[in-house]
Amino acid sequence: FTKKIVLLCFPGGFVLIPVSKAWQLTIPQEVIAMEGSCVVIPCHTSPYRKAVWYLYKKIGYPKVYDQSDVGGVIDQFRGRTSLIGDTQQGNCSLKISNIKPSENQMQLYVWINPDETYNQRFYDRTVRITVIKQEDKPQLWVQHLIVNGFSFSANCSTLHTCAVSPPSFSWNMIPSSVTVTQTEESKGVLKSTAILKMKASSTYNGKELVCIVQHNGGKRASKAITLNVLYGDKRGYIMDIFSKVLYIKVSCQDLKEKAETSIRFSKVCQGFKIFDFLNQISCYHVKIIQTLFDHPTVLSCKVAFQDLKAVSMGVLKIQLAIFFILIRWTVTLPKHMTGLRGSCMVIPCSFDYSSDPPKNFIVVWYQYAGHGYPLVFDERNPNNVIDKFRQRTRLVGNVDARNCSLKITDLNMSHHKEKIYPWVDPDYISWRVYAFYDTNVELRIQNDPPEPEITLEGPSKEGELMSVRCSTYHSCPDTPPSFSFTGLEGQVKISHTPAYEGVWRSTAVLTWTAKRTDEKVLCNVTHPGPRSASIQLSLNIE
């Protein structure tokens, strides 16, 4: 901080009296807080003795945090606020636990050493809290192929805004190990993921694996998924039909008969690939008929594998997976789409087929989930669409022309990291023809719009025509962003053109006659929501 002093002259001498102090504060203009989680408002200044946080009001000074006057803190925040960090390091960051929806758009400010005299108004520097809704349930994914006696993994994840006290995870089964990671999903929003590993048992088949998440404020949420465990005896037989794969397990003595069956299969397919048993879950986007070989003796089985042009991948106990691939359908989607909170998104989608044509050109979109088929869009059953997508989705384009593009409006952070996929004529075209859920798109939602790009065109000379080009990218072609310029007056032309998969480029070009008094120009872009971003360009007119 800085001090100003006044030198007073008295008959007995001089007195130095400090009359003001000014503290340099670093705080954000906005923080994102998730309902039920906590949030930390970053705050840094010079070393200090005391910091008090207030709720911004036109009248009065309602306290949010005061360590020396806990009873003076307003009821809404009492017992939920604390300072974190070292005062000697100038850390005045505030932690608020158990964020409530009513705290959305509240403005707070900090007062450093409030018992001293200042020439500055601390309430001129406020931080706004934007509260977003918490997910009703965590996201739970379980390894598709689970085999008795082998390890499998499951991932459970949830979003939060509490970096200093992340949510805890627990399971209804005893895992071999659990690893928890934390990554930043978007500005201020974090994702905690618990990775469970355990050995599969036939007793788990048909039972639920439950992940329980407890957030900083005490709120609990859970998600369950039913396990499908493949198991059988030493004789060869079909164990189970799971998802898109037919599993057959044979012993060495039955190998000859099964091998002849496999050869007949290969003649009607477009080809086959050999994969290590432990890595077979990485094979997607095709219809697969799979045979698993499990045998204790090596030599006799190696001969059979050579007949199939297979490769031995083990040393003592060989386990191979032979995949026969037959592609009949294709769906084309971007791998991920980025959208802005409050805006819309149009996901480009097309499909084609070489056989098994649909009986009806009906397109339904689903949420990619470990269990079940949660609806994202279904024109026939709109009331069955899950809450976060209900009345927000519709098809764009002509389905008869094999266009399955989807528009999502009013994007919010609950859509972030969701994976969704289309299904053409779901009553007829089943997983036996094409595994539609394997071709999905991940939604990535941003809180803040991208910074615009700005360039100057033409000679920087007085009296000459010059142009300023300002552009931005977005995913909402039906409601593109608007532009405004400050500092210059002239003619503005706006254009909107596709850039790449689902992303559009909007450009505004301002043309004017240059003057020496022209110093700078500010381009402001307003996206639906509304969410704004601006960029400034300095001019040097000769």
C-alpha cells in the first residue's frame, strides 16, 4: 500500500501525520460457484493484520466474514465463511461453503485493516458470484467387457467448484484400489474423477455397482449401474450376449470344431483382425462376432491358430480374441463440439448405409450412459426427454436426405462433458446392425466467450479509406453474435460463414475515412445469453 503525509509546523517543531493509505488489491470480477459445493474467491494484497468481507449494498455494510466479530456476520453467511492462506503473504482469499441458489449474482468486497484511515473506497472493487446448478447425479462409466477372474475398472466423476475441499467418493463394493484425479473443465469449474479397479467375480453378475459422492456442503448424490459379468465352465458354450458382441468360450479339446466355424464366418465378412484379450475393449465402430480361446496346453492350440492365420500372444496360457468385422452403417459426427453458456449449438450429423435400410426415417438422440438409453431428443416422446435437454433440442436439416443434425438451445454447465449420439429408426435398426452409441459427440461448454480477433486494413494515412476487421467463432448459426464499435464512425458490414465442423465465423468490417485524431477503436461482440467480449486496437494515423 502507499501512504500520504502532511507536514504541520508548530512553535515546538514539526509533526508528520499520515492522512491516507491506499491498498493494491487483486480480485476477480466474477467467480463461478456450484450449488451445494464451495467456492474460493482469490484475493491478494500486501501483508496485513485483518481482513473483513462485506456484501455489497447501497445502504449499510452487511458482514460476510469477520473473525473478530462472528456474531456480526449476517445469518445467511454465518458459519460458512473463512479466510485461507497466510496474512503475512498478503493472501486475503475467502472460502464460502455450501453455496446456495439465492447467492447467485451477489457482489462481495473485502476491506483491509478496517480500523485504519483510507482515501479509497473498498466497495468500488467487488466480485460477483455466479451460481450454477449442480448435477443431480454423478457420471458413472464401467468397462464394457467384464470377465470372471479378470480385473475391471469403473470411473465415477462429478463437477464442483471447491478446489480446496473436493468431493469424496465411496462405493458399495470393496475395490482393489481407487485413484482420484482433479482437472479443470472450464473457468472455475473442476471435475473430480474416482477410478476404481477390482477383480470381477461371477457373483457380481446382475448386481449394481453404486458410486456415492459427498460434496463440501454435505450434499450426497449417487449413481448405480448393473454389472454384466461373463463366466462359464471348461466346456465351450455361448456365455452371454452383451451389447454388440457375441462371446463364445471354448477349451482346447473343442478348438477344432470351433475353428472350422470361425473359418466359415470369415468367408462372409470383409476381414478379421486379431487382438490381445486384455485390449479387446478398444475395438469399436463395427459389428463384432468374437471367439475367446482359453486353453492350458500351448502346442496343440498353436497349430489350430496357424490354420486361422492368428498370432500367439501368450507364453504359458494363451488367450486370444478373434474379431470378424462387417460394416453396414456409418454415422458421421464431430468428436466434440464447443458452445457458450446461454447460447445454442448445432451439431452436424449425417448417416449412410450399404444394407439394412431403415423402415422409417426417424432420428432419436440419446445421452451416452453406462446403463439405459436416456433421451436427448425424441419427437414422438418429448416428455420422456431428460430434464437437462427437455424443450432444448430439435432436429435441423432433412432426415430423408440422411441429415441427423441436432440443435441444442440455452446451453448451461450441466451439459458440459456430456456425450450424446443419434439412433436412426431405433425400433428397427438395432445394435445387431450398427452400434450407434459408439459414434458420439462430447459437448464442451464455456462460461466466457472467446476473445475477438481484430486487424487493421488499408494505409494509415489521413483522408484515406481504412477498414477494421473484427471476427469471432461460435456454434449458433441461427442466432449469431452482434457487433458494435466504439471510437470510430463509419459503415459496418457483417458476414457469417462456416469455418469447420459445426463452428461458424462471424465478421464485422468497419470502413471509415481516417483522421489524425483517430486514436483507438474498441470492438464489442455480444453473444446470446447475453455474453460479451471486446478487444481494442490502437491507431497511428499519419
